[in-house]
Amino acid sequence: MKLLSGGNPQIPKGDGDGPVQAYLAAMPDWKGVIGRHLDDLINEIVPDVRKAVRWNSPFYGIEGNGWFLSFHCFTTYVKVTWLNGSLMEPLPPEESKHEHVRYLNLSENDEMDDEQLRDWIRQAADLPGEDTF
């Protein structure tokens, strides 16, 4: 498995859980722990979630409602992209040049706030997402 800059896995575009699991398995070290934890939380909260890999990143969405979340490995953090984050309360902390997108950067020693993550995942899944399948 080839890792791109920042340790991001190079995974071919594909639909379904298989390509996402391949991405998660290829995430290096602590980044993989974060990725698998996010995937577990999403599966718990959104049991009918639609998954795909696009642009070397896993995407999560709702059939007929679009994508609501993706993430990507960088050298010192995993960037969680909330595709409709500007509509969530509280706002995820990082701004984007895209009007509705917000980010959460998770680094190796960050403690994940599972309560807040669950709340954001619920909100994001209920809001209109980006693009369609």
C-alpha cells in the first residue's frame, strides 16, 4: 500500500464499506486508531450510512441526502471534514474557504470528545449533505 504525503493512504475510488476498510487498514499508527474510532462512531450512530472512497479519503453519507463527513491524513493530524458543518451547533472549530464546510483536526495526543463527536455525527447525518451519489 502506498502512502501519499502526510501518511495518507492511496486507495482507489470505490463505493461501499470495502474500500473504506482498506483505507482504514492502511492508515499508519495513531492515525489508524483515530480513523477506526471515527468509523465505529459513525456506524453506531448512522447504521444505514453510505460509504465510499473519493480523492483518497473515506466519505460517509445518507442515500438521497448526500455526503456529510470525510477525513484525510496529514503529517501531524487527521482532518475531519464536516461537509455541512456551518449548520451545526456548536460549530466545529476550523473554518474553510468553502461556505458550509468546517473542520476538526485530531492530533496524536488529542483526547477525542466522543460525546461531542456523536452529537456532530447525528447533526451532520440529519442535515442536507453535499453532492449526491
